[in-house]
Amino acid sequence: MKSINEIKEISTRIKRDVIQLTSHNTGHPGGAIGAADIIAELYFSRMNHDPKNPDKEDRDRFVLSNGHICAALYSALARSGYFPIEELKTLRKINSRLQGHPSRKDLPGVETSSGPLGQGLSIANGMVLGNRLKNINAKVYCFVGDGEIQEGQIWEAVMTAGHYKLHELCLIISWNDIQIDGRVKDVMNIEPIADKFKAFGWNTLEIDGHNLHQIRAAFDLFEQFDNAPTVIIARTVIGKGVSYMEHKPVWHGKAPSLEEAEVALQEIGPSSFGEDLVF
Amino acid sequence: MQLSGRDGFGRALLELGETNEKVVALCADLAESIRVHYFAEKYPQRYFQIGIAEQDLIGTAAGLALTGFIPFATTYAVFAAQRANEQIRLAACYNNANVKIAVSHGGLTCGEDGASHQALEDIASMRVMPNMTVIVPADAEEAYEATKAAAEVYGPVYLRLGRTPVPVHTQGFGSFEIGKARKLRDGSDVTLIAAGVMVDKAIQASELLAQEGIKASVINMHTIKPIDTDTIIREAQTTGCIVTAEEHSIIGGLGGAVAEVLSENIPVPLVRVGTKDTFGESGEPEALLTKYGLAASDIVAAARKAISMKKS
């Protein structure tokens, strides 16, 4: 397991990749930057996976349900070794394996195609059920945005996971209170989140989604639960670390200009993990 | 005793449970109705009740497929093809996941339940999906064969099963092969291309036409996608006109698929028998088929029209 300081460097690298990629290639920077800390911990410390053998049968799986934040996933996959780092620069371009929303059949390491919100948790449930039939004791992590839990299918899947007591399942909600049309609580209030999940029979953990110690502790607790699925409600900030992006709905789907990207990279700071992309 | 398509499906799935350990089944609170209960009773550990939640049904099936299983997700046609349409598109088709969607209550013959439950648009919405195979078996025996074949082929399959018992016409015409139509009757004047329960009506129509001295070829087009282009072209060359018959809207289903093949390859007269851009209603299956223009006599009339267009 990597040290917290190492994960911090990796998370910084993912954020730098997201800024570089979206400023050159368009995309969704805000949520991707907000997810970088959690994704760094999962891919570089937590999950049992092998970039050289993406189909390894007993691997832990990461289901990115809110596919629009895929720049962070692609960065983690490339920096793990699933495909050449240079290929990141093809994001959202024609003939690329790096689609604007993840495509499973195109890119190794992508467990399911996603993008249309609300579908990932059902698929993650099915993966847990499949692993159980094969007597594989692997974890399945599913990542959703907070606005995404307005989708009805999420609650169908929450019910199913509770019913089948899928303790191998960890749902991470990135609670940044931002969706396209404004603050989540104004657009369609989702609170109280934890109480809803408790009512469906889940274990609930609430953390600061940018505190790497809390993230690590939450995943440690999840691994100990053997009675029910776990939801980690992670308080996150859209565009975390980039002053002009934080808490601003517009940065859900707006790419920074090259000038804005320079400011963002300054504020995010350097990373000792890997090199910047060169365009 | 006559059996329905869903009966053949239930029997095949039970056998698949024995012969293929990768086969699993899911249901959305309609286990007996879709005949998945035989499998559920014998293989409870490979059966997943999802409750009344069809979007979750498809997603969960996709997840099972992505861990190497061959899930049969079962419900009624409207709740799969239409309610869970986007889940089928993304989780099953875009992933090219090995999900089999087996549905009952396709078409008017689900009868008394009425228009809300009578899927007349499902074939159109499934046929347009990339990677999807669409099969509409004619009777219980063919449903049995199609279920076995669906488990053998990789990728998403939509298997549309009838609720109503119908006579068996498909046996003795060679082995079932996805994408390869079965020719049930020879004829030189007109070709009747039918799917599902309308195969029985097409056979009846061919006998009525014979009384008028009209020789009708009858094709059982059990696979709507990939459509058997070679057979359609060969029939058009032989008889020079086509009638399609389906328990579905004439828009986008079997009739649409045949029209596409004919117009791009060998334009000959085509008359489509099916529902005419309308919903159904409650009633006995036979009465509904008659009221909505899907009786054997309607196929006869369509055949006469097609032949007259050929001559003019």
C-alpha cells in the first residue's frame, strides 16, 4: 500500500492530466478533479488489479457510473499502465479509444460503458452476484455523482443490493452539491442521503472526500463489513484546488481555455509522480 | 395439447441449467408467467429475483454477463424493450454484453390485459440497436430451439415469446439456425413471410389461397435481425410479390425489415399485414387479431392485392 504522501502526488498528477486534457480536448473537468483523490487511492493503493492482465478473473472492479468524469479514470488507467500515457491526448478525438464517455469494448480497464446516469450500480450489483457464483471474493466499487441519485434506477439498485446483502459492494457518492442546472439541493433535493441508505439496509460512512486519511479509513471499514453493502458519502468540491472552478456549476461540462489551464496548473501545483503531458 | 412460445422457452431454459453452468436467469416478479419458475426451482442459486424493477433487471443482467455468465433476463415485452430501452442500449448493446432478454406478451394476443400490455412496437425498437439479435419464434418447439441457440451465440439477443398456445408448424423443416428462415410451404404466385403466431395464420391463408388456385410460398422468418436477405431475394425472384405478417406495428418490424431488403435489392410489390399505427385493446386473442386486420383472411386479401400490383 502506498503512503498517503505518495497518493497525494498521484492525485495531483490525475488533476494535472484532467486540466491538460480538457483544455486541449474539451470535456468535463470539475467532477473529474473532485474525484481524483478517491480514484488515486482506489487504483494505486486499494484495488487488486493488473494492468497487464485487465481481465484477471479475481480482480476488484471499478464501475464509473457518472461516465462524464472519465478524464480522471483515463488518467488513472494510463498512469497505472493499461495503455500508453501518450494515448491520453486522443481523448474525445475521432478514432480514439478514449471516448467522451467510457466505452468498455474500446478501452482496456473500462469495466462497463457508462454515461447515461443511474445505470452503474445495477451493473455493479450484477458483477458482485457473478463473482459470488464463481466463489471469487473480490470487491466492486461503484462511483456516482450526487445529482445522479435523482435517477430512479439508482434506488431500484440500492434496493437490490440491500436485499441481497452485497457486502462486497462499495458505492461512492461524490457529494459536491453541484449539477448542471445549479445546486443539487435547489434542483432536486436528495437529502438526507445517509438516512435513505440506512433505510435500505446499507452501511453508511460520511467523509471529507479530499482527506486522504479519511478516504483510506473509509475503505478499510468497508472491507471489514460482511453484512451489507456500504455507501461512502464523500463531501467533495467540484474543481477542488482550482479557485475559479470550486463550487461553480458551469465547470461541470466546460473546458478551461489554455490560459485558464495555466492558472489551474499553478494552483494545483507540481507532482513528483510522472511527467506532464506535452502537447 | 397446444403450447405457447413461453412454454418452449421454460423447457429449454431448464435444460440449459443442466447442460450449461454459465446460464443464469433473472426475473422481475413474473416468474411463472414467463415460465422461468422451472429453472428457479431447480437452480435457485443461479436465479435472481429482482422485483418490479426492469431497468435494474437489465443492468444486473449486464453485470452478470460481464463476469462471464449467460443471463436470461425475463419480463414482458413492453417492460423490457420499452421501459428499459436505454438500459438495453447501453448496458447490453453498447457493452456488447452477453445478455439474453426473453420476453412474453409480445403482440395483440396477450389479449384481455389490453393495450398497455400489448407490445406492438418492441421489435422496431430492438431491431435498431447495434449488436442486437432479434428472434420471434413461431411456436413452442421453435421457442425451445431458439432459446438453446440464443445461449450458444455471443452477444445480446431479444427473444420475443407469445403468451397464447398455437399449433406447431416449424418441425421437420431442418434445424433451427439464427438468421436462416424456414420455408414451410412451396408456391409460385406470392410469398407470405410471417413471424411469431402469424406463421400459423400464414399457413391458414396459404390453404385458403390454394382453394382459389393461388399457390403461396410460406416463409417463417423467425429471426428479424439479422434478417435472411438471401431468402427474401430468392422469394422475390420466384414469386414476384411479398406479403409480410406480424403481430406488431407495420412500422419498423418484420414488414419494415423486408421492405428495406426488397427496395435495395429487388423492388417487387409488398403488402404488410400488422397493426396500422394503433394501440390494441382488451379482448380475446382471436377476436383482436380479426378486429385489427391480422386474421388469415386479411393475409389472403393482402396476397390478392400484392398479386394484382405485380400484374399492373
